[in-house]
Amino acid sequence: MNLSLLFWAAEESGDARFFHTAKIHADTVLKYFIRPDGSVNHIVVFDPVSGEMQKSLAGQGYDSNSSWSRGQAWGIYGCALSYRAGHDPRYMEMFRDVTDYFLEHLPLDLIPYWDFDFDDPSGEPRDSSSSAIAACGMLEMAKYMEGQEASYYADMAKRLVKALCDRC
């Protein structure tokens, strides 16, 4: 989510180093933070010498293999912002994976539990901010999509916001 500041700095200053730094970070997220099923690791530990991933940690998620709903939402919005900055199709592809994971793991009332390891009727706390963040990312990315796909993500974002208004 902090990458938009670097993309902005590159544009405002004309200094391509800011864009390059943001792109390297976004590419690292694509490679190491987003799992094959579209879920997002919260914290990744890298070897300080080789730079390779050593392990993932739970952080604010339930455990190291779960998906913290707010981190998942940041993945959605971050992919949209990264796509907006350079129109790299990899970010759109990853947006689809991360967003579809988020949407497929929502409870019936559309207000996510704090971690996607939980579902109805777990009684676990909800995370309304994850819905708001995800909706922002979906609305942003829908601007760059066409037809039914754009409509689908924009409509889902509106459904999330409506659920927030109705229930939170």
C-alpha cells in the first residue's frame, strides 16, 4: 500500500529511481507474498545474504498458513495501484487471483472475519476495514478492465460497501 507514494514521487520528480524501487518491491510481493491459491502471506522472512524467502510468519493472521483478511485486502488494492502505475499485465492477473480468493472466502453477510480461516458460525471478530480496502482496490482496477469483468468487480465492490453500511 505504500508503493503509491513511490510511484507519485517518480512522476512528480521525474526521478525514475522511485519507480524502479516501487516496481522491485511490487515484483517481490508477486513472487513471495502471494500464494498459488491467491491467498496472501502476511510477513515473509528473507535470507539477508541470498535474498531468498526463508519462511512466512503469522503476524496479525491466525497462523503462518492462513490469510489475514486485511492483508488480503491490501494485496487487492496494492495490485490495482501497481497496475495503474505501469499497466504491467502481471499485476492485473494477480489482482484477479487475490480478489477472487477474498470474494470466495466471504461469509454470507459479506463482512469478513479477521482471518479467512474462520467462517460462519465461528463467532470470531469481523474486520470491516478489510471490506473497505478491498472495495477501493476493486473500484480502482475496474477502471482498467472491460465489459463484464469490469462490471463484476465494480458490482462486488458496491455490494461490499452496501454490506458495510447496512451492518457496520
